[in-house]
Amino acid sequence: MTEKEKMLAGMLYRVEPGSELLGEQARAKELCRRYNALPFGEETEGERENLIRQIIGKAGKNICVQPSFWCDYGSHITVGDDFYVNHNCVMLDVAPITFGDRVFIAPNCGFYTAGHPINREVRNSGLEYGRPITVGSDVWIGGNVVVLPGVTIGDNVVIGAGSVVNRDIPSGVVAVGNPCRPIRTMEEACRRERLLDIRKTEEGDIEKVLSIYEQARKFMAEAGNPGQWTGGYPAEEDLRRDMERGGSYVCLENGEIAATFFFLVAEEPTYRVIREGKWLNEEPYGVVHRVASASRGRGLASYCLSWCLKQCHNVRIDTHRDNIPMQNMLGKLGFARCGIVYMEDGSERIAFQRCDE
């Protein structure tokens, strides 16, 4: 058997001077050098794509490999569709390295199929070996991760930054550590994850927003505040009016509507007169109304108000005297109690303001 055949069979082999293996290494490293030296810009995108496909043995659609990237042969690397590698990745592919679809690799990662005998005499004789590395689909590998020879990582896996993966990792887990071990299932991890976003309310959101209003009315009644939202308020007509004014928003939690509120930088007529105190200033302000969430104790209302403060440094809001949870939250967020204002129906509200000048 040739040394190359031994290498691909996972046997001990040598890379000898003038050998076929040395020539293939030289080719791959020269291509990597050229790839890493390319300037960034649209004018080099075609050349960059061509070079990386010369380096990698088999590649799917939509691949992106940031420089610098180095490998031993390249021809033993297989990547699927939607493959992304960040800077400073090293793949020692003396044995096959195979990636599925939708794999993301963070900076400074290494995939090392190359191994050396523990016995010093054998090792010092120049013999080495390779064991394949296989990574499934839908995998995210964090920064500074090292994957060692012979490892298989399953589908739908996240490997935490700094991990040393020396054993197989099953599908559907988050794994981390040195040595890397699963710490929770992907299902559990997704339940814990909170991705929050805010956008304007759309027509298709109306039913969900009205449902959140109803949940909020029940919560306020249970919390000793049955008098703030009565008679079906806020109703659909109130919501549509807010939407027409461009001030109705929803907060998404992991893609699902979880909270709603009104925010607009405009004068609020009921704030023109304030009793038992005064506003912090008479500068233009943003006004917040009708804050409601579908979850209790999850910090959604606080997130929404913090978002409003990023849009306008000067924000005013009011709440019912019996709405103790809202008053406590406003205090924690740095809002100052300014006095008493009166709604159109004559009912009173406690006025708060925060200015971040």
C-alpha cells in the first residue's frame, strides 16, 4: 500500500520527502495562502468563490469561509449547504472531515483528524494516523472550539465556546466544556432562550393583542386593581385608533406576540394639567399607554418601556393608583412620580416621567 492509501485507511503512515502526500499538501497550502491574501470587496468575490471550491473537496450551495483558513489537503473536506466559517479556522484533514447543512463555525476553531502515537519511539519515527470527524446539520460551534480525531457531532447541536470535543456528541443537545459534555437538551435550551423584538402592530395581530388585553384585565383584578380597565377597555376600536396613529406596537418573544403597548412622540392632551406636583420638564416627550403582556414576571413590560426610552430620552406615562405592580416597575426603571393627571372620563391617574438628558 502507498502511504496515501494507508493514511486514508486510518493506518499508521509517513509523509516522506518528495512523496505524493507532500505534493498534495503543498498544493492545498498554496491555495490557502492565495485565498487568505485576497483583498475584500465585490471585485474579488468571484475569485474567492473559485479558490475556496478548489481547496474544499466537495461543497454545497451558499458557503462562506472567512480568512484566514488553513488545511492539510482540502480534498478530504466535505461541506453541505449554507456553510459558514468565521476567521482563523484550521482543518487538519488527513482523514475525512464532513459537515452537514447549515453549520456555523465561530472564530479560532480547529478540526484535527491527525493523531500521533503515544509511544515516543513510534511517534519519533515519523509515523502518524488519522481518524475522521463528522459534524451533522444545524450545528453551531462556538469560538475557540477544538474537535479532536474520530469525533462525531450529531444534528441540531450547539457546542459552547472554548470546548474541547474528544468524544461523540449526540443530536439535539447543547454541549460545553473541557472535555465537552452535553449539559441540556435542545428542547430545554430553547425553552430557556428569550429572543425579544419589537415591531408595529399589524392587521393580523389584532386578535392576539385583544387576547393580551383580556389577560391583563384579569391580572389587574387579581392584583387588587379592578378599576383601571373596565367596560371592555381597551377595545378593538381603541387598538385600531392606536394603529392609525402609528403608535401601536407588539413585543415578540421567540417570534410570538407576548406583549403590546402604545408609544408616540406627541403631546398627550390629558397631561396638560397636572395636580399635586409638576412634570420634570416641558420638553417634547414620548407618551406610553396600554402596556400589557401575556406573561407574568417575565420582564416584558420592563423591556417595552426600556425600548421606548431608547426612542426618546424624555418619556411620560400614567397608571392607576391601585396598579402597584406598574408603580413598582416604573420606580425600578428610574421614573419619577410627578403628580396626578385626569383622564377624559374624569378618573385620576398617577403621572410618571423619566428624562435621560
